[in-house]
Amino acid sequence: MARRFTIAMSLALVCGLVVAEPAAAQQPKRGGVLRMAEREAPSLDPHLSVSFLTHSYVSLVYSQLVRFPYGPEQQHSTDFSIVPDLAERWTASKDGTVYTFHLRKGVKFHAKPPVNGREVTADDVKYSLERFMAKSGFRSRFDPVQSIDIVDRYTVRVTLKEPFAPFLNHLANPTYCVILPREAEEKFKDFNHPDSVIGTGPFVLKSYDKGVKLTYERNPDYFMKGLPYLDGVVVEIAPDASARLALLRSGKVELSQLWGWVNPEEARSLKKTNPEMVMTPANAMGQSIIYFRTDQPPFNDVRVRRAVSLAIDRKSWNDALLFGEGCLESGPVPCALKEWKLEASKMDPARAKYLVGYDPNEAKRLLAEAGLAKGFTTPMFHWPGYQPPWRSFYDLAADNLGKVGINVEMKPEEYGKYVSTTYLGKFEKMAMGPVTPFTEVDDWLYGAFFPEQPNNRSNVADAELNKMLVAQRRELDPKKRKQIVDDIQRYLADKAYYVYVPSLAWHVAHPPYVKGFRFHDGYGLGPRLVHTWLDK
Amino acid sequence: MKRYVLRRVALAIPTLFLVSVIVFAMMRLMPGDVATRMVEGHAYAPTLAALRKDLGLDRPVHVQYAEWIGGIVLRGDFGNSYWTRQPILDEFVRRFPVTLELAALTILVSVVIGIFVGIVSAVRQDTASDYVGRILAILALSVPYFGLAVLVVVLPSIYFKWTPVWTYVPLTRDPLENLKIMTVPALVFGVTRAGPIMRIMRSSLLDVLRQEYIRTAWSKGLSERTIVLRHALKNAMIPVVSLIGLQTPLYIGGSVIIEAIFRLPGVGLFFFEALNKLDYPVVQSVNLIIAAMVVGLNLLIDLSYAFLDPRIRYR
């Protein structure tokens, strides 16, 4: 008995040690500067640019009312649940139209003139949200907002015109609603001047040498006590992708871009040259689509669109261009947005085949049925400059479609033209390209399918669908909302308004001494770095 | 001489006028519309009409042109960027030294290599060194500089975990560090530009070496060194100098990619990004400034002919 006890004790001790040791090794250390390579942002004013670079760079500096969980707080990379940021708590009225936010007391702006460490109050929140609604390219996200009122110094009330389920998610997205100090705009006219970038976030923008680098320092007064661990962050501006990877390889930066992503091909080569590099596969939001003028012939005929979808050999596509690591997208909700995604396997196979199936003979039959037995020629508008392997994507799509008699005429466009026309649904017949990732499922549905939305690139107008799209926005019960979102995905299965090809795959790569840098999708570079530390 | 210079400066005016009209028209003929992009993508104004009015795009084209060119000629005002609202000249002045330095070093590299190899090739015509020189020239001509730049950045990072890409430091702040940063891009760019110079140098020198005054020099018993360097080279330089003048716009245009790869905050990238964003005033003004510089440089080069060949007179 005594012996058994001893063995048990020893085992417990050993286990304890085994468990305790990594825990001890994982104790975060303070200090060090993290360097990353990235392109230059077009502006630093979060409301005068829709660039993810802008929002990522200022996310180190600003806070929001509420935010997503990051680092040890997050369950997975698309955990978009809502946690407190500047608002320590909030309440919603029963009908979901009145939100009351209670601010943390004693949170101070960075000690930079003209704000000089002043306390954040309800007035700053009202000012910032109203500026977002007036100026941002994303302002339509707040169309349902009726008014923003100051209840007292630390309380703000937002009244909506109608229940709006995406509201808190939009508020937590760093792309939209950061809290800005009014004085800075008064002095500098906007928030683009580096001296005007004054927030309450984890890092202070120390200097911005245009075209060269952005330098941030730890905010010693950050309201999350003991955080961040890093003394600073440097963004080295490097416009060229191969140079960014070379900087990572040669140890001159810790991250070769904002999320630390490298593509599967680069990951394989990096593993050979730098075996010490830590690499984690990342299933990131993002889709690759073929889109149509569904309001004009021949793509107003669902049979023609289905034929396009059935002509795509997704499995071979994924193997050939993405080392089998890409996700075979089934419908408008991206694979990575797990909580909202309805897998094709859970749909009626007879309809789901138009999302994920490969059947060139059936495609030819459908074309014949639509009176196009001899095939037809269609342009494919696109911007050839997206990162590799995008150029191969266009070629493979043309090749796949050619095999069923759809002759694709490549129409490469200059970037300025592409983003101001094709990208906004103004083109002829057919186009192809990636989709901007959003954190709220509403953007993937309402944004992509509701009439007159800029992201409704296929010019979809479907009355039955519209009802469901509106319903999911107004449903506040997450379970019921999920049901509607599922119904939408089922409904869309055989419509082929968009044709989804495999989405890109990534690996997060960084040297082993970078710790606590957990991949979180979306644009919160600052909050991702709050929990990051350097073990050296 | 003075009259010649004055006449050339006067001739530059219609040249620059034509450049300004062409670049102004081309920007507006380019597909895509800057106002649509600024409103639909970025909310710069509540409506398209409001933004067009704000930017002055609602007025007739000739009025827009007159205002732009008038601002430059009358007030030295090159306008503001549509997107950043910042004065174009400020940004240009801030970035130009980087591009200028890159161009100067590139020219230096290409001239030193091109002339040296060209002379050796010509003087040792049809020997092994001539063939090596000519092969090198063809190689330099056929390797695209952007390809070479990527190789120079990527290969050492793979094999030696080192890469010749640094954080840019201005010449005035730390000349040594600056030189370290600029050397590799200038070498890459310069080597690929040395090819044409070498070939022109060789053929021009061969031509001169067969002239009668060179035969006279030989018969006087002068050394080969004196004949080539003192008598032949100067005359043979004229087409080479013209070529360098003609290549100048290439140094500015090609700098876009070199600047992007080597992280140099120069004019090339500023111009390229403006072009992508259809930032009319930036593209127009930067183009015009560079055109003026090219015109000025070509004038200097024409004037240098008198130094190279005293028979040349300016009237």
C-alpha cells in the first residue's frame, strides 16, 4: 500500500514536473522589439481609407468600445465573440434597439499633444462613431443607427432604427469603430498626420518615416495591466513580396507580413532553408470566386451558371495549385467562419453538386439545354496583379471552362480600372477575383447578394432571397439566426450566382523565439500583438 | 554659345507644353474614374457630384488644364494629391534625392563598366578579351534588371540567411550606412545598363581608331596608351554621352521596381502608386518635372560635345 502510494506520488510528481515545466517556460517575458515587413498604408486615418493596411497599423494605437478575443482569450482564429474594451459592460434593450455602454473610468489617451493624456469620456465615443458614420467607406455598416447620445460622462446610448444582429460585431471590428480624440482632428484636420495618431491602445506611434518604417513603443499606461509584453513594434515598409520573405529568411524581421502568412509553396521552401522556423497552418477567411452579370444573357440563365460550376475540377485544382491545402468552398460563407458555415455534406446532394460537384458531361448537357450546344465565348475580366498563385487561377478556370465548350477570353485590367468597375459589379458577362474577408456573416450574405450593395458583384436580385437576407439581420437570437443563415446557404446551393473555386491556404511563420502570437483572423494587428512576447 | 543656350531653352517650352498636354489627356483617357473610386470605395464625399465639384473635375477639361498649368507657371504650385490632399512638390522634394542618388550611382556604375570593357574590347579587337567583353555586354543586355534584383535579394537569403536589403537612411544622416544601402541596387541596375554603353563605346572607338589623325599619332611614335586615352577616347565619347542622355528617363522609370525591391522611398514608387490610384495631379506634375529634367539634362549633354570635340561650335 505504502509502495503503491509512493509510486503514485512519484508518478504525480513526474507528471506535475512534466506539466509544470512547459508552463514555467511559457511564462511571458517583458521586453524586445518585434519587427515585421509590410507594404505602406495609403493613409493613417481609419475613416479615410478602406485599406486593411491602414486599419491594421492604427489598431496598435486605438481601442474600441468592444472587441474580439485575442491570444489566450480566443477559442479559435475566427472567434468573433464580443468582449469588453473601453466599455467595461453594456446592456441591450429587449427589442434590441437600444444599447447602453458603460465606459471604464480613468482610461487615458497617449501623452502626446494636443490631447496630452486626457481621460476618455462618452463624448469621445459619440464623436468617433459619428465621424465613422459621416466619413468612412464602410459607413453603410451603421445605416441602422438612429442616434448616439451621451447619458453621462461614462455612459453612451446607441439607438437603432430596427433590431440589427451584426451591430456588436461591427463595433468590435478594428476596421470600423476605433475611438479617436477630437482635438487631434481639430489640430491636424484629419488623422493621417503621424502626430495626430493618438489613442488609448497598447502601443504609441513614436515615428513614421514615410516609405521606410513605422515605429511604435509600449504604452506604459495601457489599461490592461501588465500588457503588452513587447517594448515596441517596428513595421518595415517593404513593397515587394520576395524581399519581405528574404527579410524573414535572413532574420531581419520576425513576420513577413501582418498575419505572418506564407503560402504553402513558400512554407515548403522556408522549412528547408530555415528549419527552425515555427509554422502553423492557418485556415483564413477569404474566397476565390467567378462572378457573373446574372442580369444579362447568357448568365441570367441558371443552367449556364450551373454548367460553369460543374466544369470546375476543384479537387485537381486544389492539388495542383495549393498542395491540397486549400479549402473546397461550398457557398458564400467561407470555410474559416466555422460557426456560420453549412458544409455541403449537410445539404441535399442533388443541389449541393452545383456548389462542389465536377461533372463536365452534365455541364455540356445543361449548356445544350440552354440553347448553347455549340458552346460560347465569354470575356473574363480580372486584375492579374494579385499574389501568386492567382494568375494560375485565371488560367485554370479558362482551361476548365474550355473543356465544356465555354471559350474564355482573358480580359486583364489595370488595377485602377478593376477596383472602380469590375470589382463593384460593373463589367460585361463574367469576371474573377478574390473576395475581401469580413468578420461578420452578414457581409458575406447581405453584402454579396442584396441589390445595390457594392459587393453584390454578380448583380443578384432575388426577391425570395432578399427576405431571408433581411430576416437574418433582424434576428437577435443567435440560434434562430443561425437557422436562417443555414436556410440561405441551402437556398443558394443550386443558384450558382457565384461559382466558388478553392480558397487559398496559409501558414503562419515566425522564428521560434516569437511566443504568444496566435493567429486571429481580421484586422486586429494591435490586439494580436498585445499577448506576443519574445523569448530571447 | 549664349544664343545657342537661349534658343535651346526657348525650344524646351513647346516640348514641355506638348508633354503636359499629352500626360493631361492620357490620364483622362485612362479607363476607370478617380471620383467613382474615391466615393464608392472610400467615402471622400457624400456624393459623386460633390466630390467632382470639390476636386474641380466638374469643369470643362480646358479649364482644368489651364488651372493646373497656370498654377505651375504663375505660382510654382504643382497642386495637391487628390487622395492625401498634400502638396505634390513637398512629397517630390522629399523623395527626389533618393531617386537622384540611385540614378547617379547607377550611371556611375554603368559608365565605369561600360567604358572600361568597351575600350578593352575595341583596342584588343577579335582577341579573347574582346569576345569575353562582348559576351558580357550581351548578357547584361538580355538579363532584365528586375529579375536580377530579385535574384540578388532572394538567393543569399536562401543560401546564407543574409540579404542586401536594409532600412533606408538618408545620405545626410549617415553617409556610410546610406552608401551600403545604395550600392547593391546601383550595381544591379548599373550592370544591366552597362551593356549598351559598352557596345556603343566599342564600335565608336573602333571607328575613331581607324581615322587618319590616329594614324598620324602612331607614326609620331606615341604610345598606345596615349593614343587611345588622349587622342581617340575623347572623340569616341560623343555617341556614348548621347546614349547616357537618352537612357536617363529609363533610370527614373526603372527605379520603380528597384525601389520596391530594395525598400528605397524614392519618386518611382510615389509615381507608380499615384498611377494606380488615378491621382491625376500627381501623375501630371511628376511627369512634367521629370520631363523638364530630361530636357535640361539633354541640353547639358549637347553642351558637353564642345568640350569633347572642339570642332563643334554652337550658333
